[in-house]
Amino acid sequence: MKALVVYESMFGNTEAVARALAEGLGESLDVIVADVQDRPAVGDADVLVAGAPTHAFSLSRPSTRADAAGKGELAAAETFAVGGVTGPLTDGEITRARRWGAELAAIARERQHVG
């Protein structure tokens, strides 16, 4: 199975979470990590994870989150804490992102075997 992790990062914190999450996914899936500015093609990815900053700059609206929820998501969105506007990430968040990536990979593999 293949996974694509796409991120947008202003201060490097979201990129750090994306890379940690990719490490977790990479324990059992082939993973590509890409900055959204590179406009990566989803291609034949079985799992797509998107990450972006969500404070005052905003990101999504309730209507777009509801729309995404109906499109076969593996798990609910996850948030990761950053100290201040520019960071750094709060202690333990990189480890938590890596663990979440591994959990997403397990869910994806399970669904592949069931479906």
C-alpha cells in the first residue's frame, strides 16, 4: 500500500509533524512526503494525509470538513500543539504524530483486507 502525506508549513512545525507521521506510516506502507506547493499528484495512493496550520490564518470551514468526512476518511482529524505562533512543537507531539501515523497505517491495512 502507498501513502501520500501533503503539508503546508509556515514555520516548519507542520512539516515536522508531517515527517514524523510519515515515519509512523512508513513502518508498513510506502510513503511520499510533499510540500503542497510542489502540487504532488495523488496518483495511486491508498492513504492521503493532509496537514496545515490552523490558527488565526484558518484553513477549513465546517462545511468543507463535513464534506471531507463523507469521503471515506480513515480516522478523525488530529491536532498537534505548538508553543506560540512560530513554535516549537510542544514536548511529545513528534512522538504522538509518529504513533498516529502507525495507527493510520494499521487501519488502512485492515480496511484493505476487509474490503
